[in-house]
Amino acid sequence: MRTRPLSLLALASAGALLLAGCTPGGAATDDGTPRAGGTLTYATGDAEPTCLDPHVGGNYPQALVSTQYLESLVSKDADGEIVPWLADSWVEADDGLSWTFTLRDGVQFTDGTPFDAAAVAANVAHLQDPETLSSTGYLALQKVTGVEAVDARTARFDLSEPDSALLESLTQPWLAMESPEALQRSQEVNCESPVGTGPFVVESWTKQDRVVLSRNDDYSSPPADADHDGPAHLDEVVWRFIPDSAARYAALQAGQVDVIDNVQPDTLVAAAKDDTLDEIDAPRPGAANRIELNSGKAPFDDERVRQAFITGVDVNDGIDSLFFGTAKRSYSPLSSVEPLAWSDESLFDVDPDAAGDLLDEAGWTERDSEGYRTKGGERLSLEFPVSTNQSIPAEQSLFEQIQAGAKQLGIEVVLSPLDLSSWYGALAANDYDLVSAPYTKVGPDVLRILYDTAGITPAPSGYFANLAQLSDPALDELLTDAAQTSDTDERADLYQQAQQTILESYTVLPLYDQQNHYLVRSSVTGVRALPPVSAVTLYDASRTD
């Protein structure tokens, strides 16, 4: 198996094409160019979206599939630089209170509607309409007061205050552009068949089975870092939902599918011995994968209890043994792919004796018949709902090891495996003490989404992102100042201070980067993870068989 780290994708693809006449990541074709035609089958282990329009809600499964048919104003390249996509260029006003985008000329949505400034305004209005029930897109556009269509190719974003994260936000698939004509349909209809400008078109959706996508023969708007122009090479993409990881891998080995995601650590080790498979390792940006401690209620409203939990339970051995070296321990609230990530490993030194002393100081001094600590007759017990749709088996095993470690301290951890809907319900009801909730947003501004006091207030969808329920006016000020400054050094310093404040609050236990491992059959070339959120794009993909 060949591994293709995200940071090397651009170099790997360009070099291979120029020097060897090969398509990226696969065997040479007869004339050195990708072959046209054919069907690619992608099998996902992520939850099946309830809506194919990523404006609605806004989770990672939607990002994965919608990247094939929707496009954003801007993108990021492999070096982390913002590059043109549906916008050719952009400029920020001197006072930071507006951004003006010049749009690509001659682009149409697949229903024939022209892509223009009015369409951009309609999309932002759709994202900000409470009836859309957007979470991710809605939160990313909180400072946008509206979009004015200056002329057909010029769209001006007006802001309530400067937003240094706006360009990063606009790279995200949850803010992608959709046909304003199609958005006029009912939400139910638009969820079934959103209309974009992308290389593929949604043809059909068979629930609990597959989405079929056909090539957009008139496609003309790839991002600046794509490998070719014009329509996609493939005729068709079949997007299958196969939640069982073993079945997904077996289908890949049998050639029944061509690409799989959510690959388990033991499968990665096994696949490394298979020369017919390539791996794409593409950690997600934004927040690290972490456990958050609900500081909004007892017992974690007491910092001593939070610190005792975080420093009294060892997670390193579990990460090493359960992930087979495929995941590296994180000590930062931000992903390792974020340039401004900051960490302090010393805050997580494990000392069960000192943790016990902290619990004693907090009054949890007695023990019940099962050995758990009590105070006033109440057991020190923690509710930990786990989303089985978003947490891989290795991670769930890690949580069980944490449960066992906490028991040694006299803390009961009640693990509750839940489907996605029930899991969201538990969070909305504040029925949790611990939670592992993936959240992807490009750039360090994700810290504002996750830890600013305002994040405790639910979005129109009912979801609130500040699950640690951390409320610290000094931290809020740091995050606000960081989001308003365009000075690079000042921005980095403010985000370092913010991360230090968050870690020292003991509301966050970082674990590792959000894992994104794809396996690709070597008979398929040109598959890559699009840098903004590491969702795979099949635009450059082609078959060699």
C-alpha cells in the first residue's frame, strides 16, 4: 500500500504527470493522460446525511458527498494558501467592514441558472434564514450583515465587524453555492437534489443505499489547484452507504467499490501490505478530536474535579495500543494541520495520587460499596453519550479504557452508545458531562465557535457548539480581538493566549487529530483530499482498468 499524506499531494501529482507520464497515484496510461468514462463507486462509513444540501445542518457526511456537486467561492491549496474557485479575486476594505469578490465569468448552475452576484447574495440569505436550520454555515457567517450585488460579477460582503476568518470560512463546503432557482423549491425537495455548479449532478438518492451522480458535461469551474480543466473524466459516481467497516473493506478488496473512508486502524495496518491499494492520510483542520467536560453543571463546575479527571486518567497507552501507530496524541485544542496550533504537554502529566487529593479537596471523600467516591450520599458519576455514527470502534474502545481508568480514581463513567439523532438530543437536553463531538472549521477561528460564551446559545437548528460550556469574558475578548485583527503576528499571539486559557481551564482533553484515512484501489487515479476540510474530490479521478 502506498501512503499519500495530504501535504504531498500536489507535488506528487504534478511530478508524476511531468516525469513519468502517469496519472497521479496509479499506473501509466497508454498516452499519459487520464482515461475518460466509467463509473467509480465510493463507500462511506460516515452517517448517511438526512439532507444532501449542506446548508441545512452542516455536518461532515454532507461535506463529503456535496463536494462532488457543489462549489465554493474560494479554496485552499496544499500549502494552505487561499486560491480562486468561483471567485477570481477579492479585496478587503481598509476598515475591514467589507470584502468585495470578483466572480468567475461564464459559470452556470446545472439547471441553467447563471452564477452571478445575485446568486451569492441568495445563498448567504439562505444560510442566514433561521428556517434553513443551518448550524455550521450559519455560525461561520455571524459577522456578515448581508451581500450586495454591485454588478453581475461583483459581490460585496458587508460585515458588522472585521472578520479575519471570512476567507477561510468561505472555503468550506457548508457555505458552497447553490442555484437560487433551486433554493426556491421546498426544503424537502432541495434536500433530495441540490443544484450546484460542480463536476457532477445528483441523479437519484436511494435511502440507506446510495446516491448516484452523473457527470456535468458543461462543467467549467475547477478550483485553481485542480489537475485539469473541463468536465470530469468519470461518467458516473455511485456513492454507497456501508456502515460496517469490515464489509466496507471487503468490498474494496473484492473490487466491488473503488474508494472507502473511515478506515479502521487495524485495517490500515493490513492494507499496508497490499500493493493494489493506496492510502490518503488527510487529517481534518480546525479542532482536534477531544473530550470536552461540561463545566456548566455539577460536578464539572468545580475546576478541581475537572483537573482531577484530566490528570488522573492515562489515555496515551490506549491511543498507542488501539490505533496501531496511526494516530498521534494531541495536546492542543487545534488540529496539527493548523499553523497556529499551540500546546502544553505538561498540563496533561498523569498523576493519579495528585488527582485523588484534588477530589478530596472538592469533598468527594467517601466511597460506596462499589468503590466509587461519594459526597453527601451522591455518587461521583459522569454521563458520557457516544455517537456510534461518528465514533469509530477503536475510539469507543478508548472510551472504555478511560472508563476503567476513571474507576480507579473512584469516578463512575456511564457510556451510552446512541444513534446520531439521540446523541444530538442528549446534548440539546444538557444530559451529558463528557462528550466527544467532532467539529470541523477551517482556521483557528474554530476556537470562537467552540469556546466563546456566545457558543452556548443554540443555533437555529438547536445545536450549540460550546459543549464545554466554557464562559470566560477574558477568553471571549481574546477570541474577538484575534478574529478582528489582520496583523499576522498579533493574530498568532492572541490565538496562543486563547489556547493556553482553554487548556488551563481543564475543560478539554485533546486526544488526536480528527482522523481522515481513505483507501483507494490503484486502478483509480487522481483521487485527492481537497485541502479546506480534507473531503475527497473525484473531479480529477479516472480509471485505468
